[in-house]
Amino acid sequence: MRASDTAAQGAGVELVDVGPGHAVTALTVEQRHVNGHRICHGGYLFLLADAAFAYACNSFGTPTVAAGGDIVFLRPGHLGDRLLAEATLRSESGRSGVYDVTVRSGDTVIAEFRGRSRAVPSMSHPPGVTD
């Protein structure tokens, strides 16, 4: 899935770790990521968290998409910060799942994201990805 994720790659998001129901992504805040207040744009924070969520919920081999996601911005990310987003499966029932993602800069929590997933077994895998 990572090879086909051109949105995350284009933004500079790195995949650090992935395993069943878990993933970690990273982003170093560059000039292109800051808003008019000179802090990391919330859209990039959401993208970073959403990418970790996507990799975690697709880690079981069944194509899975987001059914929804919410984020709470707690502190700003600054130019040069290395942000890590850690996603963890919290609950699942049938084809639905709930994942929590914490975005940190060092020990400081920057944002909390909650994603809701829906497995779609009939969806084709991206090119090069198999069960």
C-alpha cells in the first residue's frame, strides 16, 4: 500500500513501522508544511495521523478505508520538528474498526486523532499488493 500512497509520499510522510493493527509514520516539518502563523498546517497533521491510521487498518491484508476521522489539535508543530504519529487498533466488530493515533514531537503530544475504518473485502488491492 505504501508504494501506491502518492499523497503521503508527496507530503514527505515516512512509514516508520507497521504490524497487525499498529503503524507509525513520521514527518519533519519543512517550510512547505507551515501556515501563515508559521506553525505546521493542521491539514498536514491530519494527513500524518491519517496515514498511520490507514497503514494500521490495512495491516491485516483486507482492503480497508476510512469511514470517518476526527482530530484534536493540542499544541503547534514548529518548523524543523520531527513529528511521529502512532496508530493503534482500539476496537473492532465485523468489518468496522476504531483506531487511536497520537501525534508527538519528542515527548510532547501535538494532536490526538480517532479514525473509524470499514473493511471492504471486495475492493481490489493496489498494484503489487496481495493478501
